[in-house]
Amino acid sequence: MSGTVAGLLQVALLFLALGLVYRPLGDYMARVYSDTRHNRVERAVYRLVRVDPDSEQRWSTYAFGVLGFSFAGIALLYLLQRIQSILPFDFGRGDVQPGMAFNTATSFVTNTNWQSYVPETVMGHTVQLVGLTVQNFVSAATGLAVALALVRGFVRARTDRLGNFWVDLTRGTVRILLPVAFLFAILLIVTGVVMSFKSGVDVDGSTVATAPVASQEAIKELGTNGGGVLNANSAHPFENPSGWSNLVEIFLIAVIPVCLTRSFGTLVGNRKQGYVLLGVMGTLWTAMLAVIWVAEAHGLRPLEGKELRFGIPSTALFADATTGTSTGAVNAMHDSFTGLGGGGALLNMLFGEMTPGGVGTGLYSILVMAVIAMFLAGLMVGRTPEYLGKKLGRREVTCAAISILAMPAVVLIGAGITAVLPGTPGALNNPGAHGLSEILYAFASASNNNGSAFAGITVASDWFQASLGVCMLLGRFVPIVAALCLAGALAEQRKVPVTAGTLPTTGPLFASLLGGSVVLVAALTFVPALALGPIAEALQ
Amino acid sequence: MTTMTRSSEPQAENQQVAAGVFAPRQLLDSVPDALRKLHPRHQVRNPVMFVVWVGSVLVTVFAVAEPSVFTVAVAVWLWFTVLFANLAEAVAEGRGKAQAESLRRTKKDAVARRIREDGTEELVPGADLRVDDLVVVEAGEVIPGDGDVVAGIATVDESAITGESAPVIRESGGDRSAVTGGTTVLSDRVEVRITAKPGETFVDRMIALVEGAQRQKTPNEIALTILLSTLTIVFLLAVVALQPFAVYSGGEQSVVVLTALLVCLIPTTIGALLSAIGIAGMDRLVQRNVLATSGRAVEAAGDVNTLLLDKTGTITWGNRRATGFIPVGGTSMDALVDAARLSSLADGTPEGRSIVELCVTGYGRAAEATDHEKTGEAVPFTAQTRMSGIDLGGREVRKGAASGFVLTEQTREIVDEISADGGTPLVVAESTGGDHTVLGVIRLSDVVKPGMKERFAELRAMGIRTVMVTGDNPLTAKAIAAEAGVDDHLAEAKPEDKLALIRHEQEGGRLVAMTGDGTNDAPALAQSDVGVAMNTGTSAAKEAGNMVDLDSDPTKLIEIVRIGKQLLITRGALTTFSVANDLAKYFAILPAMFAAIHPQLGGLNVMGLHSPNSAILSAVVFNALIIVVLIPLALRGVRYRPSSASALLRRNLLVYGVGGVVTPFAGIWLIDLLVRLIPGIG
């Protein structure tokens, strides 16, 4: 069987598996967030943190909860790393340096999982399990909560209440992420992923680091986190031992962002509204897969930096899945990709992580984009614009604009400053256009909370630790606050009835409009920068 | 008044909302205004154009410091970009000013005959009148200010305001009591209570409106401006960040080139035309003799979900069509028909014409008067007698309202029966030598206007529900509703029912438009989202509505909805066009900037532009000229055909999206052919 056929079979298998769980998981998630009862574990949590689970919050309170919880998480994670030497299972790896500790804390709380450290030599098991893995769960649950709050903004009418952040956070963790992650951790152990509390095993006289990988591997992918327990990430045989584990991991990456479109359709009372979002996400994702695949298959150095165990198709598939979902796990070194292939992975992130995007973040990002697209489209049908029965006025457009604006601003400013810093050439593996691609990739990855690395750039300096940390924070929380503000504005409105004059948002016309907007916004913003990096490379 | 064209006939089906006249001369006339608007205080109100303005200043400084043909040319064309944007606004405002000018001419300095408290009269200048002053106006005099007739009845020539030459009746009490300052009383004498201060009269407000003096940005305009500002910030960042990337790549760019790129990328086309589109939308209403008190109302018109239409006069002709003759006493049908025809031959009113028509089509009489009949002396309708007719050789034939005649029991019954059915009875009588005989009754009844069914179907396709409101009994209402093809009807409607219906619709999130003229309508007009008051109506109605139709033609509501939609579509289409243009500009400018450091980027120069300088200059020139080219479109509005939302979007995306991608490729290529000939550029 040729590599191409095998690759196509994998894609087909992936789509089939996603198709099978689409309805049950999507509907289950919708039920989780609209349930009025609380289970025993949840009630215990609410008692512990003294939250009344039946009281609902305004958008500002909700946003305050998200910010407070996240910044407390950063502080805690920073502290854990700084006192690692007194924690058990540290294997003498010592306290983490302040710059690195800040960067890592920010990275895991923002669901970025950018890793400026080498796990095997820096992090002990305690920080991994109590710090990083906990954030892998709750940062994903936070994304889900924000997405749900925005959906409620569309669903509800004439209220200023968007739900309760603490309830959404707890339910996402307890009822969705924990059970699914547990199930798949077992499955991954079956496929051969390592689960060990030892620091390493002795192989022919040299020590190979091990860790409790499988349990983290599942949530690393499921929560679109991407932070590997081992430095080589999913290119490491202990994290990703076989073709089957590779496919399972890709499935895990995509499953929640994909199925969430079903939950969305269910919650807004029109499943087609969800299908159309999925259609846009899937089309763009598949298109980028084709670009990366073809570029890598026909590149000058087709095998350099690739995972030879899996071959080009599986590498391309993983690269597309990880950059299209803000996961950032890698099973190959993207730095070694061709100009076009690496540019494809880069563009996938610059779309703003909505194809299908991260857990929760993908849904709220594409909904914000839909607001912008419907504003122009709505005008062109001769009405003041509306989407899902809500008018898009001054406040709605302002919130959506801020949400959309945050990522490009952070990427361009960060990369721009970095390009002219005197220390930059020394941090790059390659000069010229490829070096610029490395810089752009790093800032795109941080600002989109992706976390994948081009790996051709040394980011241990204080400038990178600090600037990328700030990019992660702004890239995560500015859109979140803006999306919640948008949700608040939408929930206050009454519903506009659907008439023949309403532009239907379920057909191919809306799908192409939305997809076009995603591509257009990214293209118009980044073409000048890309011209000097990947485009110049690709045309060489 | 000459500039106001009166559109007496309803617009034909599917016809584009007609263009206002746009002459290239207007561009030249507006140049001084456009130059005046170069002041930064004016520019800062438009964020997109303010960025261009700052860029122009910046490039000018460089052009002065290190002059070269290229730098000077870019500076000049950047200033042209700002100027063209000003020009668009000035032209739109100029058209309003012309209308205001002709309105001002109607403001005659009338002398008012004010009634003192003791009942005597004094002469005061019209400008000294206060609210609640009582004035007397007699035939031939100009009404000195806006007010309500409190005593008397008169015919008034309102052509100065409405352009309609036929006089109208104004009387105390009822719904026809409002008079407008500047109009002339033609007959009789009325006492008027002044309701507006000098300077705040209807005409004054009209002048302020069409001049755009009180123009404020509408909600949708503000939202769009926010979106355009966001785009501007995105491009500002993209261009500013480009310099460090260029420095890194070893190809530092000049400020002139970066500014040129920025100006080309930000949405200058829509930024320049946005306010002109808004002004022109109001202007298109004025051309149809509709005055909107706010741009917000025009926008709301595009959003309307439910139209409340009064049956009479809107859906039907009103009780103005003769549908039958009923002879009384011993009169034969032939005698009645002859008399009815005779009395109506000289009667130019719709009722009169319809009577003759019925005589012709139903009873085979001649349509034209014979020579003998022409010798008769026509007796015109007056407000007091309420009858008209003809005196022909000692024979006096009259027709008129039942109240003007002495009726027999039988006639009274017929008259009452016709009234009960919702029709209007006209009594025909003849007197020869003092002998006064009632011959019979003409039944005028409601007839649905032709083409209404198609119109309502069209509205339905646009997502607009029509509700017919009538005082008729449910049976009659239902029959007419079915015949006209409205979606719903409200029978035996009282003003409070109308108000309740509007509230109910709005409760469901729908926007409601209605027309009204009576004082009774005022609460409903105020409650509705688009309330069009008829100019013939009361002051209260005019105050309550947010539009006034000078022609008092209720069918115009449909027209108003179209104009509202067209305004919004124009905004969306030009924004799409503006953004779509950027693709070609990237293809023109990026290779020009970076082919020196990355020769392979030269492959992106698909237009084959001559040199980096000519490419950049051509993009800048195109960016400026496209504004001027689109001014007529902005003023006229894009083509609008009522159809489903999807069809509209598909069409506009094709024309303005795809068209916006393709046009600049051709335009920049053509401009480059000329620009390359300039020495120092090519």
C-alpha cells in the first residue's frame, strides 16, 4: 500500500470516527450545559469554593470570573515551578528560572502550551501532574465555558444573565473532559504509550527519560493543549508509539471542537446552524491539509525533520490538525517543512484558530467572525444586519472588532519588534526569509494560543520568554472579554423574527461568505509579512 | 417650487428607485466646499479619511525636503484622495442646499392680522407671532405661520410646499385643520391658531433637514464606521510592522512608499463616500416629496417587517368610484344616468370622472360633451354647498352630499344603506323653474387599485407583512382584504386598536411602518418605527410621525421601504467593493517594494507594471480616481430589485465582491500605461 493511499485511508478513518461521535457527543455537551441539576461531585466543589450554582452572572461578572481564575492559576503554577526543589518527584531538577517559569505558567493557563523548556531536564512529576496537567483540564474547560456563554447570548432574549462561570467550568471538567480523557488514556496505554512514575529507564547503559505520559497525553490532545511531557512531543515513541496512537491523538485533537458545532446547533434550536459552521471549518481544514501534504510530498528535502515512522501523509495530517486546532502538539519539526508547507501551518494559525480551533475557542472565534461577515452581508440585503435573530449594532460590532483585532495586533507588533532586535539573528537557525518565517511562526503560535514551535528558533532569552508570554495573555484574554461583552449585548436584545427578508445562515451562500471572511481577514492582514517570509521562500 | 418633482403615479413594478439627476457640473460647483473641508477639524470626524489626511501631510513634508517626481506625484495624488472624498460629501450636500434654497423662496414675509383679546385686529409682521396667537386669513392672503384652523373653512393653495396645484380644503375641527405657513388662502376666511414659533415652522425644519445642518450619524453608520476604523487599524499595523520585516530582510522602505501602501489598503472608497450615501438617501426621499426627520427613520424603513396600510386611499381608491345608479320616485334609469352624466361632464375630480366613465361603459353614453352641452355653465364644488353641477338652458342639475338635499323616506333609506355598506352616496337632483326633484342616488364605492396584489406579493418576497386597517365591518373588510391580497386585516379599527396592533407586533421583535393623518393617529404614529404623516393631516399627526409625505399619498410607504433598503445595500456594497480592491493593490505594490531583495516576488507582478515607482503611483491614482467614479453611484444608490435575501446577497457579492477584485487589476494596469510615460517615473 503506497503512502498516499494509506494517508487517504487515515483521513477517511478520522472523518468516519468523528462522524460517529458527532451526534452523541455534541448533544451530550449541549445537555451538560443546559442541565439544571448538579451531581454529587459538583455540589461538593461548589460547597468548597462557596459558590451558589443556581445564581447566574452578568457578562462582566462572568468575565471577571474567567480572568480571576486564570490569573490565580498563573500565580499558582509560577509558584509551583519556583519551589520545585522542595516538592517530591523533582529528581533533582531544581527550581525553574523566573523567566521560564512565567512563560510556562502563562503558556499552560492560556491553553497555549508553548514550551520554552526541555521537560525531561526541567520539570519533575509533581509540577507536571499538579500544575501542568490540572491546567490542561481547566484551561480547556474555560474555553468551553466562554463559548457556551456566547451561545447563550444568541439564545437568550431580554436578560443580562449569561450563566455561571464556576458551574460551566466545573461541568466542563467533571462531565466532559475527565471522563473522555480517562477513557482515552487507557486506550493510549493499549496502543503503547508509556505510563510510568520513574524518572527514566536504563537502556544499554544510557538513561531514557520516562514519565506518566498516557494520562497527560489524552488531555494534552483532547483539551487542544499540546504541551508534551517529553521534549520531542508527539514525535517521541513514548508519547506516540504507532500509527494507531497517531490517529487516536489526531482524533482526540479534533473531537471536541468538531462536536461543539453540534452542541451549538442544538442549543440555538436549528441544527443546520451548527452544520454550516462545521462545513466552513472542515473545508478550510481540508484545504490546508492538501496544501501541506502536497508541499511536503514535493519538497526538496522531503524527509528532513519528518517522523519517518509515519511518513509524509501522517505528518501532514498531524501538522494540519495541530495548527488548525490551537493544539500545538507536533509529530514533526515544522521548521523543516518547505516554504509552502510551513507557510500553510503558519496560515492555519493566522486564520485565528477557528478551523476548527481550540476547545471552545474555535466556536467563539468563528461566531465572532460570523458577526463581522453578517454585518456586511446583512447590509447587502437591505436590512440593518442581524445574525441568529440578534441585531448587530454599534456595541456588537465594537466587541467583535476588538476580538478580531487582538491577535493580528499582537502578532505584528511582537514579530516586528523582534525582527529588528540586535540579538535576534543569533537566536535563529536560518538567516533570510526562513528566519523571518521562524519569528512569525513563534509569535503566531503564542498569540493564537497554539503552542506549536517551528523549532528553528531559540526562545530561552528573556525577551522571548517575556514577549511571547505577553502575546499569549493578550491573545487569549482580549478576545475572551470581547466575546463575553458581545454575549452580554446580544442577550439583552429581543429576538428579531425570521422573515423572507432575513438572510438565511444555513446554506452554502453563508458558508462561502463566512469561509471567505476567515481567509480574507487573515490574507489582508498578513500578506505583506508573509511575502517576506514563506511566500518569498515558496517562490524560490 | 421647481426642483421638487412630484411623483404622482406610483412607481412601476420592479422599477429601480429612480435616480436623482446628477450632472458633472455639480462636481465643479462643489470644489470650493471640498477645499474648505480640508480643515483637520472636519477631517477628524471621519477616521479613515483622517488617516489619509495625516499621510498626505507626511508625504508632503518629504516631497518638500527631498523633491523627486515620484514623491511629489504621490503627495499630489494623496491630496486628491482627500479632496475627492470631500467632493463627494460636498456634492451630496450641494443638492440638499439647492432644495433648501427653493424652499426659502417660499418663505414670504407675510403680515399677520392678529386678533387681540378684545376681538379687534392688529397688523404684525409674521416673524413676531407667538404660539397660541390667533390670526385671521382671507382669500388672497398668505398664511403667516403654521397652525390649526379654529374657525371657518377655506380652500388653500399649498403648491409652494407640495408642488400640487389643486387647492385643498382646510376647516376647523376634524383631521384637515392644519395649515402651513407660506401657503395661500384662495377662498373664504379662516381663523388660525399659531402652533409653531417663527424659525421653527415646518418649512424651517424642512430647510434644516435638506441642508443636512442637523445631520447626525445614524446607528448603522456608526457601527459601520467602527468596522472601517478597525480595518484601518489592522492595515496600519500591517504596514507599520512591515518596515522592521523589510529592515530584517535588508530592504528598508521609504516613508513615502509605506504611506502609499497604507492609503491604498485602508477602505478609502467607502470611507470617502459613506456620508454622501447617507445624505443622498435623505435626498432621494425629498425628491419623492417625503421629509424624514432623521436618518434613523430611513434606516428603520429598510428593516420594516409589518406595514399597516389604511384601506381607504391606499389599497382602494377610496369611495371615489361610481359603481351604480339607483333611481328614486318615478325617475327612469335613463333619466338618472343622463342627469348624472350631465352634472359630471365639467367635473374634473376623480369621482366626477368615474361617473362619466360608468355612464359610458355601462349605459353607452358619449364620453365627450356635445356642443349644446358645452354652452352650459358649470357650477364648481364649494366647501359650503358641497355640491357641484351644471346650469343648462334653465335646467339646473346638481349632485352632492345627501345633507345638501331634502330627501324622501325612500331616498333616505337608500342613502343609509349605501353608507352602511361602506360606500358613499351622491344624490342627483334637478330643478326646472324652481321645481326641485331628487332623481336618484349614485353609489360611490371602494375599488381596489390595480396592481395592488402584485405589490403585496413583492413585499411578501421581501419579508414584509401587510396589514390592512379599516373601519369597515368585518365582512366587507374580509372581502376587500382577499381581493387586495394583503396578509392580514383589522376591521372596525379604532385608533386604540391600531396602537394595540403596533405594540403587539413590536413585542414580537417586528418593526412596524404606518401612515396616518388624523389627530387620532398621533399615538400610533409615535409608537410605530416608521410613521409617515400625510401633509393634509393635523399638526399633531405631523409631530408624532418621523416622516411627512407632502403628496399625502399613502402608497408611498412602499417606496420609502425601498429607499431605506437601497441605502443600506449601497453602504454594504461599497464597503465590500472597497475591501475587495485590496487584493489587486497588494499585487501591484508588494512586488514593487520587494522585488529588489527577493527577485522571485517579481513573479507576483501579474499586471506587468512598468517599474516599482509606476506601480505604486498607479495604485495610488486608481485609489483616488475610483472615489470620483463612484460618486454618482453613491448618490443614486445601487440597483435594487425586490427579491429574496439570498438572491440579493448573491447578486451584490458577484457585482461588488468579484467586481471589486477584478476592476482594480484592469484599472491599475491602464493607469500604469499612462504613468510610465511621465519622465522620472518610468
